[in-house]
Amino acid sequence: MSILVYLVPAALLLGGLGLAAFMWSLRSGQYDDLEGAAERILYDDDKPESDTPDGTKD
Amino acid sequence: MTELAAGLQERAGIDPDLFVRKTADGEARLDLVVAGMHCAGCLRKVEGALKGLDGVTHARANLSTKRVAVRWNPARLRAARIVRALSETGFTAVPFDPKLAGTFDEKETRFLLRSLGVAGFAAANVMLVSVSVWWGLVTDMDETTRAFFHWVSALIALPAVAYAGQPFFRSALKALRSKQMNMDVPIALAVILATTMSLVQTIVNARHVYFDASVTLLFFLLIGRYLDVQARAKACSAAENLLGLRATAATLIAPDGTQRSVAVESLEPGMKVLVAAGARVPADGEIISGLSDIDTSLVTGESTPERVEPGMNVFAGTLNIGAPLTVRVTKRDDESLLSEIVRLMEAAEQGRARYVRIADRAARFYSPAVHVMAAATLALWFALGAHWETALTNAIAVLIITCPCALGLAVPVVQVVATGRLTRQGVLVKAADGLERLAQADTIIFDKTGTLTLGRPQLVNGHEIGNADMGLGAALAAASRHPLALALAAKGKGHAAPKLDDIREVPGMGMEALLGGETVRLGNADFAGAEASAAHGGSELWLKKGGAAPVCFRFEDTVRPGAKEAIAGLKARGFAVELLSGDREPAVRKLAGELGLDEWRAAARPDAKIARLEELAAAGRKVVMIGDGLNDAPALRAAHVSISPADAADVSQTAADFIFQGAKLDPVVETVDVARQSQRLVVQNFALAIGYNMFAVPLAVAGYVTPLVAALAMSSSSIIVIVNSMRLNRKQKAAA
């Protein structure tokens, strides 16, 4: 059972990474326009788009 | 969004500089509402057009809110150029007043979403550990491993509850401070107690902890809360866009003759303004020069345009459909007839008894019951001589089991499904509790002009008119923007048009031209030298060709397609249907007869409409008001629930709970059906949630609820409620 001492923190760490990724995506405004995001995937060019309307990472 | 298009056209001439903001790094920022933006191609075109401009640093369109945010270097570009760039690509854009933005708390939505993420993370990981413990309890888990798992759960759950529980804790605290009860009080209590007790159990190394219950509880409740807030935010942003259109500007003529664009609020009596053809009159005033026709239908409900000349008064909000007018302002913006109507509307709003949503009504009776039950359990176990720990554990189990997880989801999920279904049918749900109120309604009052009718005149005596006259009339009419002329031109399209020379419009009179050296005239009776026939309810145009007798074209407003069927459908659904119009009696009587409406009133002023609504409300009736004009706006507010067509006046759309698109009246029936169905589903969901409580609460009181039972009961009831709500979508497919 001592293996749990490593496995449980590892599981939590991975879960925590997922949570951090979610927080980051929320901050960078990726949920502001869900309808638009669904349509933008149809664009042909693959250039990345810029950030939030104010130009700041709030 | 076609309802925006009309308003956008009217505002096209506004100076966008009034709405530009400065950002921190010295750039200019402007938010624009863009009509007709609804696909990937549109997004691309809008953004492409803006980014192609020299000086623009950022352009991002938002399809959900139909707005675009632009940032640029103010030294290199004027705001007007940006608006022009959009109109060149075929999109009408108007500046969005930043003052209106943020009436809805965007921060709160974001915080809910963050809490939801945290709660989801915690629920998944605590469950991972809990399932192992449950499994270990039935097999053989040694005590050290169990203790380790409990401590891991505590480590995850404590910060998660402290963070994600905040929306509920704050709301509960607010309710308690004002000595009231809401659904959040038992939620907060259950979560805090369950977490605290679990921590104590962990420290004393007991067998059961409830960390999983408190975090999954938060997770499910936050889903419901987020959906609810989302629905309201959407309704709110639609309302903001419409409201933005109302903040208009006027063209001021300075004493030195120069013209500039100013905000309507800054107009003072004595100032001179120019009202272009096709524009709305910005303020109440007196005409100094110009002859034109004024369409007052939005203000008075009168369907025939009124002829105006110097010396006459015009009202703010009326539409100038003839030639340009110069108007001297006589009243400030806040004293105008339009503002009067807005004030009447606000009074009606205050008069409307504050409606209590069904979820809140349920909470009022539910929360005290929950607390009493938990307290009774505690007392019972004490009376039976149990240890304080057992008594408290069972009391908390009762709190957890009764926690309104399913109740919290019962309304929001149905709301989201119903709103989605209506949006696909072209109905915009503006008020979050609109569906609930509509489901209770038993009486429907229609306005006439623009609601039951299209608000556009159509030629009715076409069969009496010869082909040659029709062709000539249409050719003359084609050069004018008057609504009657537009209708005639549309009707006469197929006829051979004679060659006309020297066509000119005589403002306030009609059209005049030369046909092979002979003067032909199309216009009002005086202009064509004819006697106006008073018997006719609608409006007329006269055609005079040389010495021949003048020919009369008669026009009437046409009924919306499907109006008769829609009214029959509403009657079949048990509604009492009435017609309440500001128009003259003959026109109203005729329409009521055509549509089979026994109850009708003509020449009703805005205050008379409200009086009728109050009379019905006093008789215990719940009234749906369906109207479009400015004159209906106060009535729309005063009614129990209200619906507007998409081409209604902006103020009316702001006042209405629902907006339907398209020329047909069918969406009204559809909306009523969806409202009633969703109300049935909400009641079913409540019944399911309460039924599950009746089964689970005795178990909890008796002390049989282990963390496993609590988790199963809670999740299954939530999922059943969600699945039941989804049936609203399935019924539609069956019907289609």
C-alpha cells in the first residue's frame, strides 16, 4: 500500500494541472464568445488570434 | 438579428466619436453593434475589413453578443472611417454606448465559472478517494490507509469548499442579514456542517466522512446556478443592444449655418435641428421650414401618415418620411412626449407587483421545513439517549439529503432547453422569468397597427384600375419614398412603365412629371384636384393625367399572414383575446370583424391601455400584452407578460419579455406552448425532487444514510431532473 504515497499525489498533481489549464483558458477570454469560437474553426488560415479586447491579461 | 437592422438604418448618420474611449496605452477603443453578423464568413469579413484599415491594432468580433471591439491609433484614423469601412462591406454598424455595457455583472459570471471548475476538480478527486474507501469498507482496508485517504480528501475538500462555496455563503449571509430565508441558507449550512463534521471525524479517525457529499453538492448546485446566470446574461445583452439604439444623436444647425452631430440630451429649446428624410424627429418642436409627411404610428398607433408644414408641431420619435425638415426645438429631451412615455412605463413597472419566481416560492416553504426536520432529528436522537456525535451525524445527514440539489437544477435546466428551442424558432426570450409568467396567462391583448397587421399599407382596389393607369402610377411612385408610393410601386412592377420626363417630388403633396408634354400628377386629393372620399378607412393616392378624371388608389394596412389561425389557436388554448388599438374606429372595427374578435377598443391612448390592463388585473386576470408601438410600451410593462414583434419600436422591444421575428404570428402560439410545457416540466422536476426526499429523509432520520447512500441519492436525483428537462427538445422533434 506504500505505493499510494506516490500515486495519490501524482493523481492530484495531474488533476491540478487540468484545473490550472481551465483557469488559464477562462482568464484569456476563451469562454467569452462560445458561438463565435464554434464558427472560427472554419477559417482556412491557421494564424493565431490576438488577446482580450483591452489588450491586457486581466 | 433583423430587429436590429431597422434601428441601425435610422442611426447610420450618427457621429461615432461620441462613443470612443481611451485605453490605458493611449489607443482609442470603440464597441460597435453589428447587424446581420451570424456566421464564420461574417466574422471574417467584419474583422478583415477593420484590420485592413491603416492604424487599427486590434479587431475582435463577438458572435454571441453581435458586437465588435476595435482598438486603433487615434492619430492615424478617425472613428467615422471605421464605421464606413464596415458599411462598405455590407454590414450596418452603430456605436455601442459603453455606459450601457456592464449593467450585467460579468465578474460574477466569471467567478461562478471558476468556482465550478474548482468544485468539479475537487468532486472528481474526492470521489476517486471515497470510492476506494467505500470499496475498502466492505473488503478489508487497514485503518492507516483509510486515515490517509480521509486526510487526502480533507486536503482537497477544505480549500475547495472555502473557494467554490462563496456564491452560496454570500447569498445566505445576505438573506440572513435582512432576516429572510432563501434556498442558499440550508445549502450553506449543510455544506459547512458536513465539512466541519468530516474534519472532526477525520481527526478522531472515525469510519465515515462526508467530504464527497459537500463537494459534489457544490458542483451540482453551481451547474444550476451558472446556467441560470447565463440565461439572464444573454437576455440582458440582447436588451443592451436594443437599448443602445435608443441613445441617438441629432443634426444641429448652428447659428452660423454649419451642421454638426450632437447627443439628443444636449438639445435645448430654441436650437434648430435638421431632420433628414427617413430619420426620426429627435425632439419635440415646431417646423420652421419644409413640407413633409410624418409617420406617427409608433407614437399614436395611427396608421395614416400626417401631412406637416411650417408652424406645425412634431413629436420626438415620429418618423419623417417625406422631405428634409428644419425644426426648432421647443422642449428638452426629458420633457418630450417620448420621455413622457418612458416615464409612464417606469410608473407601470413599479406598479407591477413584484413577481416571485416559482423556485423562490418553493424555497420559502422548503428551507424552514429542512431546518425543522434536521433540528427534530437532533432532538429525537438526544431524547433516545444517543451520543452527541451520533445525533449530530444523523442531523447533518438529513441536511445533506434534503439539500435542494435537484431543486436547484429543476428550473435552470428547463429554462436553458426552452430558451434554446425558442431561439431556433426565432423567438428571443428577454426576461428570465418570462416563460413562467406566460404559462400562467389567461388573457391576450393585441395591438393593431404593426402587431396584428404588418404596419405597411397595401393597394386594395387594384382590380378597379386599368393597366395603363397602373403602369403610370407605379412609374411615378417608383421615384418616391413615401410608404403609399412604395406599396404602389411594388404592386405595379409587372406593368409596362411609360417614359416620364422631369419627375419631381412636391413635398407634402405628391409626384409630378411630364408624359409626352402632358403634366401627370400622383399625390393627395388636393394635389390631383379630386374630392377626398371620407367613407374609406385607409389612405388614398390620386392619379391625375391631363384633363381626364382623377383615378383613386386605395390602400389599407394588411393583416399579418397567419393572424387568423394564430388567434383561433390561442382561443383554442383557452385564452380570452382582445384588440386594443390607438387607431380610428372604422379601421379597428373592420379588422376585429375579419379576425373574429368580439372584444375590441379603438382610439385608446397609452394611459387608456394601462387602465384597461389594470381593470383586467383587478378582475384577477393574467394578461399577455402583444404590441409594437411606442404607445404600447407602457402597456407592455404594465401587463403580466409581454411580447413584441422584431420590427417594433426600440423602447417597446426593451419593455417586452419576448421578441418574435418574421412576418408571421405563429411564433406567439409556439411561445405559449413552450412556456406551458416547460412549466409542466418544472413542476414534474419539483415532484421528482420532493418524491426522492420523501423516500430518503426517513432513512436519514433513522441514521441509515452513509456517505455512499448520500452520494448515490444526490447524483441520481440530479441526473433524473436533467434528463426529464431534455424531454422539451424531444417533443419538438416529434411535432416537427
